[in-house]
Amino acid sequence: MKNFLYIVILILSISPSKSIETRIVHKIQNEIITNIDIKNEFRYLIALNNSLKELDKDKILNISNESIIREKIKKIEISKYFKKIMISENHSNILLKNIYSRLGLKSLDEFEFYLKDYELSIADVKKKITINALWNELIVKKYKNQIVIDEAKIKKKIIKNEQAESKEYQLLEIIFDVENKEQIKTKYKEIIKSVEKIGFKNSASIYSFSESAKIGGDIGWISENSLSINIKKNINNLKIGEITNPIILSNGILILKIVNTKNIEIMIDYETKLKETINYERNRQLNQYSKIYFNKVKKNLEIDG
């Protein structure tokens, strides 16, 4: 930790125009993390979530440090199961489009130009999304038989709402964990104080263990029909800008902020809606197993630094 704090001070004290001596900050098995890796992660996270600029640089560097450690741990684990760290070009392009569309950009060329402001390239982003995509693929392979989807219940719900006014929520999330239920209230108050001070997105980057933390907890627009009864109960009476009380899930404690809402008069496409709802529920359960598996892998690794 002392070594890391020294690197933070070093990075902060040197202007971008000056070269920085490369130093090893962490060693995780055969992987190393240098001060340059942390600085690159710093730029990457700010590129994905501009609101991070509002934080002190030392806070962003701490977030960057934790983020790059998680990435290296995932890389070590997926290397055991995949001969090459690569995904198809089509899959890569879809993931890239998801990122630049969320940033309000219209093309890969625009995204490439945007990244130059952060001294990053499309290749840099591809490396990161590839590791995460293979990690997700690994989780699916390991836990797919443990995923329980009640299709009959989902179908019944969709048929009931076949023609109706559908409400959608634009949401931000923070998912945190505690050692026991007694700590939920204290942790929730701590997060809310952080939200009041530095905003929800920045607080998500600090407190949330969800993958959405990299983009300020932004999970986009979600149909109310895709949400669980527990979550709907917690957000139905909230106004735009308001935040839920802590929602206890199987994989952690959830806090949601309503960014916006809209009502749409629709004729539901049954097959599309069924697929979307099943995917949402499957992803929710896979996120739970991803956290469990990551913690198991991390526990068995020796992290020096």
C-alpha cells in the first residue's frame, strides 16, 4: 500500500508532458501492474465516465488501481480456459458500439477521435472489453446449469400485459455488499452522504462492485415489466431524481436512482419481449455468480503490493 501511495504522489506531481519512470506497483502471479497501467486505467475510466473528473485525482487513482487489479485477476483466470485472449470481430464491434452509443457518439470513427483526447486508442478499449467478454463467457459455462428461469411465469406476465401502456425507467445503480444485515443501514447512509457530496455516478465508481460502476452505474432504460416485484415496489412511487432505500438482492444490496421515466403505448412483440425478459433475469443471476466466482479466484491468488 505504501508503494501504491508513493506512485499516486509521483503521478500527481508530474505534468503530462514529462516522462514517468515505470515502476511495478503490484504483482499477481505472473502478471504485473505498473504505475503506467494505473495511469492508463485512470484515463480509460474518465473517458467512459466523464463525471469522474469532478473527483480528486487521488480518489480516481484509487478507483483505477482497484479496477486494474480486477482486470488482471480476470485475465489470469480466463487464460486457464481460453487458448487466446480474443473474441470475434462482430462481437467486439457490438460491444464497442454499446460503449460509444452510451457516450452519445454515432460511429466508430467518432469514438476513435474522442479517445485521442484521453491518449487512448480503439485497440486499448478492445483489449479491455475482450477480457470482460471472455470472463462473462466463462461464468456462463460454469454456472449455466444453475440458472433458474420460470418461463411459464414470464409468459403469463407478458400475455397479461400484451396491450398496455408500458412504463420505462432510466436508471443508475449501486450494488454493494456487507458482512451482515446490521451493516446495511450504516453503509447506505455512508453512500447517500457520498451521493450528496460528489453525485450518484461518482459514488457508484467508488462503492459499487457491479460492472456498471465503470460507467457511473448507468444501466440505461429498463421496462417495468422486466423488473422484479421487489424492485418495482421500491421505485413505483419515486419521482425523477429520487433514490431508493436499500433493496436486498441475492447478490448484494441495490440502490437505484431514477434519472427519467416515460410511458409508451405499445403492442407488445411477444417473442421479443419474452427473449428480453429471460435475458434480463439470466444476466441478473449470472452477475451474482460472477461476484461469487471472482471472490473465490481472488482469495486463491497471492497479490504482492
